[in-house]
Amino acid sequence: MKELLITGASGYLGSTLVSYFIGKYPLVRVVHKNGRKGEIAIELTRESEVAELAKKYSPGCILHVAGKKAQICENNPE
């Protein structure tokens, strides 16, 4: 199977998904910054970086769980 790409891999939901899928599928773990070993740090708001990532890995599935912290969204619903 092709890779499973998970955005927000260092966040709460993303890290839980990584823990669940590790060893079951080849993973591409995408984080916002300060990527550790095995993680790819990119800026998801930059279309060119996302396009380059998709071209390089061509994942079979993308789980896009990156986002702002829940507290920020609750305090700023707009």
C-alpha cells in the first residue's frame, strides 16, 4: 500500500492517529514546524509546499487533522 499521510501529526488527534496506524501502514507524518526524526515540517498554507509534498510522496490516503488549538477556535468562532 502507498503511504498514509497525516497532517498535524504532532497535535493531539494527529499523534493519536500516528500511534494507531504505526506499523500498520507506511506513514508520512507532517507537522507545522520543528519536525523531529521521521516528521516533515511544512507550512500547509503555502500551496507550493503542499504540491511538492504530494508530488514527492503521492500518498494513497491523506488524513488532514492539522488545525488551530480548540481553545483558540472556541474563543474566536469567526
